[in-house]
Amino acid sequence: MEKLAGTAILVIGLLFVAYGMSTTSVPDEEAEARSFKIPAWLDRLIQWGIGLLCVWFGFSLLIGNGHFFKGVF
């Protein structure tokens, strides 16, 4: 079960890293006026951080160093 969870988390992390390079959402003017806007570089940094953490944890589950389901079942 940990191998399956590790693979899924690893794939999600790789997708975050691959698609975290560009920001593609452009909100309309009304949504932009009432929302908090972070800089594009900070958005990319957060996406890369999430992606790298997912890759690290997924790889750890795959090689057996992490125990995602230990003590749950």
C-alpha cells in the first residue's frame, strides 16, 4: 500500500514541478479588485516547494524509508 501511495504522491509532485513554472490564471477585473494577489515569483516558489516535498516524500515511501500507513491499520 505504501508503494502505491508513494507512486501517486511522486507523480503529483512531478506534475507540480513540471507545471509550476508558469502562472496561467488571469482573473477578471472584478475578482482582482476583491482578492489578495501574491507576486508571480512567490506563486512559482510555493508550487515548486510543494512539488519538491511531494517528490521527496513519495520517493521515501517507494524506497521504504517512510511509513505512511504505520499505526493506522
